[in-house]
Amino acid sequence: MSDDFADNLSRLRESAQAREWGESQTILTGLLLELDFYAGLEIALTRAHAHLPVFEAHHPEAEWARQLLVGIVSYGAAPEMLPPAVYEAYVSPGAANFITAVLELVRSVERKTPQENRIRFVANALVNTILAELAADWYGQHPDAWVEQIERGDTVDPQTGLTVRQSIQARFWLDMTVAQGDTAAWLAIADAIAAKAPRAR
């Protein structure tokens, strides 16, 4: 592991503790660019596959998600066409982020995609998987907040000027359990990257 790589890992861990998402994603992308592509892809696939049962519990009909992930693992390539069901509405906590993550992983293995873009798709898949995990966990513990967000999300509170959706999402993001899970997820990714770090030349 080079000194620069080690320094960037330290920076990622620091930004994870501070919950600096923009900085974390920038550092993550830089670190993945220094790994073998398939090493970074494995990290993202492992995380997405771990969340798959949560998504499937809400949407058992969405067999395409597992099929796409298994296809990437088995063949390392994207299908010629995405199944039409990908474009259907899947309304559950974190579903939109998880679907984005799966589609970013598909884009990352499209043969015509430039290498740097592939890495950026992998990084974005990891970020969206974290968001899916956090949302599924928090709204699972606060189902009333999810229902209220769906039913009254655009209603504006005249006292705060915020919509119901904005207020609930602020509660979500500032929740101590979410903060701890957020940091833990980023630190786990840093550890996974460290385990695959290229050897210093």
C-alpha cells in the first residue's frame, strides 16, 4: 500500500466520522481508481447483495434485481436489455436508492463504458446502497413517518415553511442511530478497500 493510498484511506475514515458525504464520495472514487476494477466491483456487489433480501421482502415480484446482480457476478457483463419491470414503481423505504445502486452496477460493466466512468458508477452504487440501508432501517422503526411522508409529503408547515417530507427527512438524517449507521457503513467500506489495497511498488 502506497503512502498516498494510506493517507486517502485515513481521510475517508475522517470524513466518515464527520459525515461529510460529498468529500467521502470524492475520496472513495479516488481510492477505487487505484484498485483493480473488479476488486472495487466486488466490494459494491457484496454490499448490494447483502441488502437484496430487504428489498425483496417489500417487493417479492422484483426478481430482476437478483437476476441482474447474479448476472454481473457470473458473467461480469451487463445484459443487452434491461427487463421492463425495472421501470415500474417500487415504493418502500430505500427502494429508489437500491434500484439506483443496481442500475449503476449494471452500467459499470457495460463493455463500451470508459474505465474511469465504470469506477464512478461503482462508487455511486456504494453510496446509494448505504442510503438504502439507512432508510430501510430508520423507516422500518418509524413506519408512521413513512406513511405520513407518502400521504402528506408535499404539505407545507406554515410555522417552519418546510414540507412534511423535508421535516421527516431532517429527523431521519439527524437521528443518532442513523448517524452511527452512516459512519459505520463508510468505515466498513474503508476496511474493505484497505483489504484490497495495491502493494507499494
